[in-house]
Amino acid sequence: MSTITIPIPDEDLRFLESWTRDQGTTVEEFFTREASNLRRQLQAPLHPAVIRATEVIRGDIDEKKEYLDYMERQHA
């Protein structure tokens, strides 16, 4: 396991020490868990519903023109 040193404002460190103590953990365990969670989330495949939703907004249209056309139809 590797070890790192990071600068953190004293006020933030005091907050983290108090908060993690209340949670029954340590600042070190908190950062270790958060780094692991971030890695897992970023490496996980996207949910199929998210992939389907990416096609909702097309990239080959002129958004401004579409909006103005829509507004003209609504207020004609």
C-alpha cells in the first residue's frame, strides 16, 4: 500500500477528524474508501438507460434554429 501526504487547511482537517470520529472511522480510512469508490464508479460501464438517453439530443441539428422555429409555431 502506498502513502501520500497532502496539504489541507487546518480548519478542514479538524472538521474531517471530528466528522470521521463521529462516523466511527478515520480520515485515512475515509480518503481510502472515497478513492476506491471513485475508481469503481469511473470504471463501471454505463447503465443501458443512460446509453439510450444519450441519443435523445442529436448532435447534427441547429439548436437555435430549431428553438426559433418551435417558438414561431407556438406563437403563430
